[in-house]
Amino acid sequence: MRLSTLLTLAAFALSPLAAQDLQQIADSLQIRQPGASDKKIRLPRVKGAEVKLFSADYEQIVNSKGRIIKPLADTPVRLSFEVCKGGRTAISRDYEIMVPGRQRDTANAQAPYVFPALLNWSPDKGELIWQERILVYGARELSFIPEFIRELNAVLPEQHEVVRTDSPRNATIIFGKTKGSGDDESYNLNIGKKQVEITASGTIGLYWGTRTLLQMASQPRQALPCGSAWDAPRYALRGFMLDVGRLPIPMDYLKDVVRLMSWYKMNDLQLHLNDNYIFHEHYVDAGEDPLKKSYSAFRMASDIKGADGTPLTAQDLFYTKQEFRELVRFAKERGVNIVPEFDAPGHALSLTRVRPDLIYQGPMKHEKRRCEMLDAANPETLNFVAQVWDEYLQGKNPAFGDCPVVHVGSDEFFGAAEDYRKFADGLLKHVLSRKHTPRIWGSLKAKPGKTPVQVEGVQMNLWSKDWASAWDSVNAGYKVITTYDRDLYVVPFARYYRADTKLQKLYENWQPNQFGNETLPAGHPQLLGATFAVWNDEIDRLHKGYGASDLWHTISSMVAVLSQKMWGQAAAPMSYEAFQAASEHLGRIPYCDPLHKFEVTPFRMEPGLTPVQLGKGSKGPDYHLTMEVLMPEPPVQGEEQVLLDSRQGQLLAAGKDGRITLRRSDSIEFAYNAKLPVGKRTKLELIGRMGKTELLIDGVNAGEPENVRFPLRKDDRMSTFVLPLEFLGSSFNGKIFSIEVK
């Protein structure tokens, strides 16, 4: 973790400074490894200079006073030092030391496979065999226990029953609080032949212990190896940013993202809540106005409307304030902080449509993209954006009230630097005045100027070396988060920013303290951690038809790999091939099924009268639906007829134009160039796969469906569809003879 203060101890003569550069001196120190009896770090000595301990990546092991808190087993820790002479200062590179542990001879001990890997493991003889009845004990204030019991019941075979007990006596699993250690996330796990004990100083540490125990319990062997673990994170912030502004993402899916992150001990979910199509020049060059044509969305329900009645709220999919409050609560219970983001003054087409009078007027790069740029030079613009924020930060029960950190965006503004700096400074100060910590996309390298920009209390994403500098940012005083675009950006299905295609390289080589050609000390006190980002640029005229389901493999694989790199040690704990093999057993997360693979078992029925409540939820790819139906009369133009319905979407026998249509819960519709025959018993087949959904009418393929809202290029078409199976024939004016799903 981070050292919040510097250890200030003078070092004495060992070697002359000569004329060497002070940075070279700092990077060539002679480091003494600590012995088993050492209680403090022994500082290197440089003649004529003062050496201070600057940082440690595991402050749980080497604290702010250089004191060694012995881990369970031998543990590598990276230290950096500050060398001072004659008013000059240099921060050293990282030096790795091995801190001896309390338990000896554990170097070759095979720890249980969990992700992220356990920091320390000391094996013992024997194993715990799960009994038929498993009792769980913990204080009533530990609100996560009922959910943990539900999850453990789901993980273990049916013959086991997990229940809560009010007494530690005879309990199989015991949770207990210990005295505060200053680190709420670390925990101890002790497995004996009859009992498991999880202890921590903080509730979140206990909760992370449940993730480890569940992963161990989910593996094929129905027993736990006896032993002890001490586990702690290397970085305090381990994050993921999801662009929901461009791609409609249903709320149910966001909760599955939270479950995924929690499973891998990731704790920071940033939701990019407004954005727009980037390439407005495609409309300008075609003689059309992007202010009217380009796709944009503001995903939160808002009371704000333009003078002409234009609503700020997106009309395809939005989150109510109550839904968002519930998401924040849901995530918090699972160790994840929700960080809402509104982007301005760039990427702000949803805002300029409401206030076209506030479009930027000054000279700027990318003139054809002016429509999305708010006028950062106009004080009324800051007032307007502050009004937008206050709708969610103020009031009796504000939607973002339980979000300690909020993100003010502020990236890729193409106007004047001083205009940008004044706007960013004002917005950061406004959020601070509302008692929230603001986070911002680092842009000051690209926007140099005289206007000061608020530093104290501000977090900054380091995302592009063209827009920000790591060392300049920390030297200015910002707390920083590595989000380097070339390492950590994903633009799904695009030909650029594809970190998801470099997973092995990330797993083996990437480090959270690297930002392009700049490397901060791993434990720099202002380096909070890292986050990767999924940007949905491929919308509007570039729309490929993909939706949330198509993103899951990308998101889940990135989370699995990067959780290890953010929680765990610098060196990967196993080969990438072993990591992939172990993932097969650890990737099934209880009650997390965004692709709806496990809700429905094959069935066939002859429903008779409709509508019928099937009550089967939904079925994700792969599936094969067969229905025999009769439409006695042509559908009325403009009236829809629904064959199947659920929260995830609808299968329409007739859309408004009469065509057979798939409607997803993200508001995207796919229509086949086919209509249901009238007056004839017809066999319909829908074959769903990831990326493609085929329709057969009496055995004849109906061809590729088209995206009703965004016409797709033929070579880019994707039409993944989750099959709705909650209601049958809810508005079908005909007869359904049979339905079969296999």
C-alpha cells in the first residue's frame, strides 16, 4: 500500500557523491536485505546526503516509520528512497527486498488456486471435509453473511446445507473482528480439519475472505486443504470504467458487473454516464447537421429540459434516481464503489442539445466536432454543468449521495487551454463544495497555462501521455490512477485500443505504476492504483449491432487478469497457461449469469390458450427455439404482436411494420426481411449464438436481420439475442400450438 508520510532518518558516510547525477546515485543504492530478527528497514548510506524511505508497495508489511510488520510467509516488498543533498532531491527506482515471515519453509508451498492469488499461504496437514450441515457464525451486524450463505449453498453440491448459527460452538465457519491495523482490506484465513476462521480488522476484509473461501469451495475437490493465509492488496484502488453513455447497458447487467468485480476483489466501478458519437464529420461531410443527427445519451433521469422542450434524459434507456441509489447500495455491500461520471466540456452533445446557446465559440481543433463542445469560456456554462451535478448531489436523498467519489470527465476539449483550465478548476471546486471527492481525466500537459487548476482533494486518471505526465501530475500534488490508453483501453470490435487481445502480455509484463515511458515508484503515496476502460466508440454510423451480452467475455477476462496485477505481487504467481486452466474452475460466479446460460433447461410444451406465464426467465446463446404458430389475419399496420417476452427483451411476430422482430432490453431492434405467413400453420425456428441469431420459417432461412435504428454494414453485423421466456403470447392474435427450447 502507500506510505502517507516519509520516514526521515539521516544516512551517514559510505561512498562519495563525486560529480555523479543525483538521480544516478538514487538509482544505484546498496540495499541491505532485512534479517529474521530485524524490526526496521536499514537505510542505505550515501556520504554527504540524507536518505529517506519514500514508499513501500506493501505498507501493511513496511509501515510509514520503516517498521517491519512480519507477514505470515516470506514476502517481496518494493521500496523507493528519497536522496537529498544541497537542496536537491531525487526519488529512486524501486528496490525489492524479501521480508522474512513468521512461518519458515513456506517458499515451495503450493497455495490453493484463487484469483487474485493469496499473498501468503502456510500449509498444514490434512483437509477439511464439508459436512452435510454447515454452520456459519458471525456478529449480526455483518450484513454480508446471509448472502454468503446463499452463495455457498449454490457452490456446494445439493447434499450440503449451509445455515447461520448464533453460537460459535460447533460452527464450521466463524467470522471475527480483530483490533484495527490501519488496513481494512487485509484478512486472515485459517482452515483446520473441522473449522474455518476468517478474521480482519474491517468488514470489507472479512468480505474479501468470503470471496477466497467461495473460490476454494467451488473447485472440483469437495474439501479444503488445511493451512493459514494472510492476504492483503498491493493497491488500494482496483478499477474498471464502463462507457454506458454510448451503449445502452441495462441495470441488471451492471449488477452482474458488480458481482464479477467483487468476485475478483476489484473495488472501483466508474460509469461514464453521458457521451456521443465521436465522428461528427461523417454527418458534416454528408451535408447533415450532427447537432441533430449524431447519437448522444445522458443515462440518468433528469428534470432538466431545453427551452424547446428537449429532454436531457436519454430516450432509449436511462436509469431512474432510485435505480441508481439501489445500484450504489448493492455495490457497496459487495465491496465495490460506484463512481458516476458526467463528461464536460467535451463529449457533451447531450448537454449542448439542451443548451445550444452554450456551444463553444472560440477557435478549436476538429472544427467538425464543435457541436459537442460546451463553451468553457462562458461562466454560464459552468453554472449549467453545476446545475446538472446538483440534481444528483443535493436534496434529501440525492442519487449520488453515497458515492464518495464522482468523476467530472473533462477530457478531449479542443478549445483554448485557458478556457479549459478555468472551467476545470471551477467544476472541481464545485464538487468539493458538495463534500464529494472529484476525479478528472488528466489533461494539463495538453492544456498548459497560467490559470491554476484545483489540486488538493482531486484524483486524476493518467490516460494519455499526450494529455498528461505522471511525474508532473504527482509533483503538482494530484493523486493519480493509471489508465494508460495503450495498455488499458478497449474499444470493442474496433481496429484500435484492443487491450483485450493482449491478455497474456498484460498478465506477464504490465504493472500498475507504468505510464508509457514513465514509471512511478510502485508504492508512491499518490498512486492510488489503476483502472482499465471499455469505450463504446463503435455506435451510430459505425454500429455493429453488439450489445451488453457481447461485451461480457471481454470484461470478465480483463477483470480476471488485471485483478491479479492490482491486488497481487509484481511477479505473476503462475504461468499464463496455468492461470487460464485454473480460470475454468473459478470463473463461475454464484448468481452472476449475464448471458442467461443457466436459467432454462430444455423443455417442450403445448400451451393451448394464450397468453401463458412460462416463468422461465431468459435463455442466452446457444439455444434452438422451435414454435408452431398460426396467424389467422394480417396484423394491423403499426400494431405489434408479441410472441415471447421477458425483462431481457421481446420476440415479435409482427413489429410496427409487420416484420418479425427481435427487441433487446438495451432498446436495439433487429427486423428480418420476412413476415409471418397468414392463415397457415407455420414452423418458426430461432437459433441463437453469440454474435448471430438465425430465423427459419418452415425451414427456409430468413436472411440477416437489420438494425432498425442504425443500419449496419454487411460485414459488421452482429445480432446476439437473449431469448425471452417469461411470457408466451402476451399480445399475439393467433394460436400457438407448441414451443420447444433446446
